[in-house]
Amino acid sequence: MRIKKKLVRITTNNQVAIPAAIVRHLRLEKGTYLEVEEKNRKVIMTPKRLVDEDEFAMYEQYVRRGRRELERGEVVAWEDVKKKMSSKKK
């Protein structure tokens, strides 16, 4: 689904309001971080998630293990992987 173009204005504090239809379509929430960049004279905003170093290290460990398992031809169901990862977060 493509959202029609909307015209917005930059405020005196360099703020821009993202139209509600776009916020809903992208499922953005209050507090979401956006990476802002200029490319070919256009402003591009990309939603980003921040991850702390401890959490990153944990996921990196899972990725390494997964690659080794794939190299050995082992397969694990995605649902099992998600359950294991969510239990480690707690």
C-alpha cells in the first residue's frame, strides 16, 4: 500500500511532523529512533532500533552457532529459535 504524498513544514526548532497515515502504515511508535540522511538532495528517514553491547554480544553468539549448525547441515525450526532467544532475555 502506498501512502499519498503529504506536505509538511519545518518548524522554528527544525522539527517535522510525520503524517499520521505514514506513522500507522510503518507502525512507528512514540520514542522510535529515526536515522536521518541526505541523499541526492532528498531527506531520508529510516526507523532504527538501538541495541546495547551485552544484547548484541548475545545475538552475535547465536548467529555464529547458527552458521556452524548450517555448515553441518543441521536445521532448527524458527519457532524454537525465537522461544530460546526470548527466554535468554529474561
